[in-house]
Amino acid sequence: MSTIKWFFWNPEEQRLRFVWRILIFLLVLVPIVALAQMAFYSLAPDLVDALQTGKSGLQLLQGMTIVEWIILVGLVLTMTIMGRWIDRRPWADYGFHFGRHWWQDLLFGLFLGALLMSGIFLIEYLLGWVTITDTFRTFEGLSFWQAILWPIALFLAVGIFEELLARGYLLTNFAETLNFKFWTPTIAIILAWIFSSSLFGLSHAGNPNATTVSTIDLVMAGLFLGLGYILTGDLAIPIGLHITWNFFQGNVFGFPVSGGAYSDVTFIAIDQKGPDLWTGGAFGPEAGLIGLVAIGVGSLLVLAWVRWRTGRIQLQLAIPRPPQRKTQLLADSTAIITETSGR
């Protein structure tokens, strides 16, 4: 094989190398999302104006929600195209091995996110760092139960999108690419877990009220979210956890969510005080020590859940080797690789 062809083509996998596949991924995703957004902008100019000016709370929330769903649909379409013709892998390899255990893990993730954020609120309330100023806050002229549907829809889209991209696509591809012959697949997956979590944290560095501390904390949050993925091989726990963590943070307890304010409609409106080092200040609990404590507790609970459900704690993330074969990592302290024709 010529040097030029080797630079672009992986003969073992019979497809383009990772860097070129990522480039194609972006070249497909960006136009799809841009075209969808242009169509939305032409059909809903009032919502576009709200997005640009932020002058209407309800319209701003509606616009953000619709745009997030457009981006999610664009990502799903892009990953379908990539999986079929470029990456050459089925959807299951992105973390969707649907079955009874997948839905059990999803429910656990939803419960865990709600539990951890409830714990954060309770601790801050007991310490006098937050005071309740209102309940069932909503937009003028709109009932609370109508208004709350918009943030639910928003954080559903955000949770699915970010987990599908950061864990389902990037972590999977990083693990596959880093699976070199001179170290074990365990190392490849751990490095991919760290790299994808670092990108997750950096992607939030431009958020309102972001700081160096908030970015570092979100890298830790990325590791926490990715833990369920590498231990089960599925996105159920990360998706569930991400959705309720954000929703309970912003629209149940009224905290900022990654620097953004979503408390125009919330079960509990608060006035937050306390030391920013602990509370995270205007960025939200994710940028405070209390958020790191919650991440630590949550990680232990994920380990306990996986141990209870499967009877063991070991890496279950598959490292696909398309198109001929797939190697599945079964690791506790040591990786055991078995050739399989599927999961």
C-alpha cells in the first residue's frame, strides 16, 4: 500500500482512519443542522427574535427547546449516515442495546440525577445557603403545568444530545482508535473516557459565568456521566442521569444550570447565598465543591447499582473492529478479549 493511501485508509478495518471520519462527521452534521435551523428561522421569526434578544422569557425558552431538538435530530441523522457508510457500525454500538436491562438502567439514571440534586438542595437549605422565595413559579398568563413542559422537553433533548455525542460517538470512536497493540483494550477505554470527558468540560468553557474551576468540575462531571457507559456498554444510565440532574437543578430547585438561568418556571424559586467555593455561585452546583461531593457519591452509587444488577464491576464497553469483527472488552482488573460476531 502506498504511503498516501495508508495516510487516509486503514487496511485492517477497511475504512477511513479516525481523523478523516471525524472530519466527515462534522461536514455532514453542520450542514444538516444549519439547513434545519434556517427552515425553523423562516417559519418562526418571533422565536428567532426572542433567541437573539432574550426579551421574552417564554419565547426564549420555546426557541431554545426547538433549536435543541433540531440539533438532536440532526445528530441522529448524521450518526445514522456515518454508521451506515463511513464508520460502518450498527446503532447498538453507540450504546443502544435495547432490552429489559437498558430500561432498568435508564430508570436508575433518572432516579440518581433527581436524588443527587435533591441532596444538594437539602444540604444548602439546612446550612442556610438558600432560602425559598416562591413556589410553582411560571410565566404570566400560563399555568405552571403548561409551562413546565417546555424545560422538560429542553432537558430531554440536551441530555440525549450531549450523551449521544460525547459518550456514544466520541468515547466509542476514541476507544476504538486508541486500541493499539502495545497496550490492553482496558487502557484504550480509560484514555478514551478521559479524553471525551475533557472535551465535554471544555465545550462548556464558553458558557455564561464559566470559570477555570467550573471547567475542571465539568471534566469530572463528564467522567461521572461516562462511568455508567463504560461499565454497561449502554447510554441508559448517562442519559437518565443527565436529564434529571439538569431538570431538577434548574426547574425543580431553581439553581443555575451550567451558567444559564432557567428558573422562570420552577417548582421552587430560591435566593442563593453561601460561599461560591461550595455552591458554585452563578454557574450552579456543578462549579462548587458540593457538586464534586455529589459526583463522588453518585459514582459510588453507579458502581453499587452495576454490581447489584450484573453481579460484577468490570468494563463492558465494546471496542468495535468493523467490518469483519468486533472485540468486546470484559475486564475487571485485567482485560479479557474474546472475538464475537455481535454483542
